[in-house]
Amino acid sequence: MKRGHVPIRQCIACRSRHPKTELIRFQVRGDGAEMSLTGGETSGRGCYLCCREQCIERGLKKERLARALRRDIVYLPSQEEVLARLV
């Protein structure tokens, strides 16, 4: 078993806390939000969503992502795109 620190992040939809590896990361790319399912490190402002369908639906609202990312968001991935990438 691996020892050490496990980063904990908060879902912007349900506000529950989970290990970083169990969440979907969204980050700022130009004028839109891009989804990242990687466990690797990417730099820049980001926010996290649970993998539950209701959290994805609630979290993909433009106002919620714009507030979490502290930017005006022009492009958002659709709920279908996000769910397709999870499978």
C-alpha cells in the first residue's frame, strides 16, 4: 500500500469532498472550459466535479463554472460529451 498525502478536492455541484483521483477536473483553456480526466498534473485554474450524473448536470451550468474558474466561459462541454468520456 502506498503511503503519503492524498489530495482532497471539493465538488462544485454538491460541495462534498473526495480524493482528487475520483473527480473530473475542468480547467480554463482560452475562452472556454476543458474537461480533464487525467491523474497527471496540469497547471492553471481548475475546478472539480463528482462523477455522479446529477453533479455533472448541475455543475455544467455556465454561471457555476464561470464562478469556480473566475472567468467568463464561452465554450462548455455538453453533458453528453462528459458522460461519454467517463465510460
